[in-house]
Amino acid sequence: MNLHEQCLLRYLKNPDGLFYSTEVLKLNNFILEKRFLMKNCVAKSSQINYTCNVDLG
């Protein structure tokens, strides 16, 4: 029996565990998505070049 079969058998024996595990996976995916967005989108969009060539003379 492989790992996937063992997991399926465990869930069939304890259906309440499936709901709990599903909710935990949803929360984990939500956290991973937010981290990805913060790392790749927000951080990159806030990189602004404030230097300019101004002749003060």
C-alpha cells in the first residue's frame, strides 16, 4: 500500500478528519498565496527610482 492509499484509507475510517484536514490545507494555501503576493507583487511594485537630473547652477 502506498502513501496515497494509506491517506485515503485513514480518511475513509475517519471522515471528520477529512473536513479538518481540508480546512487546514485551505488555510495553508491562503497563507502561501499571501506570502507569494507580498514577495513578488507588492515588493516589486514599490521599487521606485527617486533620482533625477536637476541642474541647480
